[in-house]
Amino acid sequence: MAKISVIVPIYNTEVLLRRCLDSLRSQTERDIEFILVDDASTDKSIDIMETYRKKDARFKIISLSQNEGVSIARNKGLEIATGKYIGFVDSDDYIDYDYYEVLAAAIDQSNIPISFSQSIEPALKEKEIVNYKDENTYLSIGDASSCYHLFARSLIGEERFLEHTRFEDSAFTFAMNMKSGASVVAANTKYYYCNDNEFSFNSLGIYSLKTVLDSMSVADYLGTLAEKNIDYACYRSKIYNLQIEFLLDTVEYIHTITTGDRMVELLNHLSVLIDKKYGLDIYQYQADHIGVQILEYFADYSLQESYLSMKKDVCEESFKSRVKSIIKEEKGGYK
């Protein structure tokens, strides 16, 4: 049994994989295991993994028979992890040499089951406690990646990542933060998020439109936490705000990645969906969000009239069908 288990989903990252694995191997925390989950890579990633496994017994390899996606890969890793603490690293990223020693020490010294390193210039002090039950503390999408955190295995329990959807990372981290009620800052070490992998999910524009449906799915999932679990009841207003933030970020995303009639159609349908769920409350919660500004602009757009005249349930079904058909037209499909 290791003190820390680090789970690394890997899919076709041979160009960047050694950088990631070298940063793991050089960790100052020695009581650690690295679970490499090969998500049916078709390049030489598996050969690189085997090289590290032969040199260092702390590396373990799980091979999936078909490409399943990052959530399933992480969940498979959780099935065999032995660590008291659980961390996650993406195979195209890397970490400081003392990353896990610092994050583990923060948990040990505070007795709080989550620690995190800020992804941008530290705004919080080392060992500062973030109390999510405080009415002035908000849940924010900005630093929601599970890779910026270390979790006590006892906190995770039987919880798992949502599968076959984007934003599963944020959903998992938010759920853990609320379940814990607090987290502790480990400011003096860093996770290096890299976007130089041309094959990463974020770089593949062919998948982009599925994020529209995924953002709604995750928003709904967060809502069920507050509705069905008494432990999350005190977070209802924060989850509500977070749901709106997810959808407004999707509005901004659509505006950024699409053009012409496709953009207008998606924005108009999403506008109806947001109105159906939240009504005017969206302006009270996020009046200065760029997504609100975009929606206000398109509220006066002449093409919107035909969409708003549709029955809302028909509009919703039309929207989902349209997005699915666009995704199907693109090459490569979706995992």
C-alpha cells in the first residue's frame, strides 16, 4: 500500500509522455505509485510506458481494449489504487518535483481531506483554508481540474467520474469540495497544464459542439446533488449559480467556435433552454458575464423570432437533435 496513488490516463501522447513520466519519477515523495492507464493508444505510448515500468516498480500499467475516454480511464485506475491519497495527472502535462510531497503535507497538517495547488499566480496563502460552506465563498469553474488537487481516498469512497461527457473533471472536483466542506491551499508548488498536444480533447475542434450538451448534463448533475443529498443542501444557491455559469460559458464557447447560421441556431436554442430553466434569474446572478451580453445581443436578432415562436419542448428536442447530427457529420466520432 502506497501513501499516494497517481492516476494517469494516456492516449496517443508519445511526443510529450516522457516529460510527464520524468516529472512523476523525480517526485520527492517516495511512498507513491503511478497507475498508467493506456486508453488503447495507437502510437508508441505503450512502449514508453513499458520502459518506465521496467526501470521503476512504482509504475503500473492498465491497458484498455478500446478507447474509452479519460473518465473511464481514471475510474479504472481508482479500482486498483492502493494509496491513502489519490492524485491525477494528464499525460501531456507535468508537475514540480515536490508537487505531491507538498500537497500531502498540507492534508496531513490540516486534517482536511483535500489540498490544491493554484493553477495561476497564487491568490491565496500557503495552508490557507477555503471553507465552501461560507456564504462568501463561491464554487468557480476556474480551478476545478482534479489534477490541481490531492484527495483523501476515504473522501472519494465510491464516487467516480461521470463517463462519456466533458466537464466530468469539474463535476468530480465540485462534488468532492462540497462533500469535504473545505480544502487547504498548497501554494508553493505547481501543476503545469499544457496545451501543446495537437491531439488533446481541447485541441480537436471536431468535438467542440458536443460540449453544448455536455455542459447541460453536468449542470443537471450538480443540481441533483443539492436536491437528493442532504449533505449538499447548504450549497443549493452556489450550485444554482454554478449551473448558470456553465451554461453562460457554453454561450460564449458557441460564439467563439461557430459562425453564421449554425452559430445563430445554436445560440437561439440555448437561449430558450436557459430561459426555460432559469428565467430572469440569470441576469441577477451573472449580469456582467459575457454570455449574458451575447444573449442580449441575439435577443434583438431578427432570426430569433422564428425560434422563440416554437414550443419550448419542441425547441429543446430540435436543439439536441441538431447538435447530435452536427457531431455525427464530423470525422472521428466522440468518446
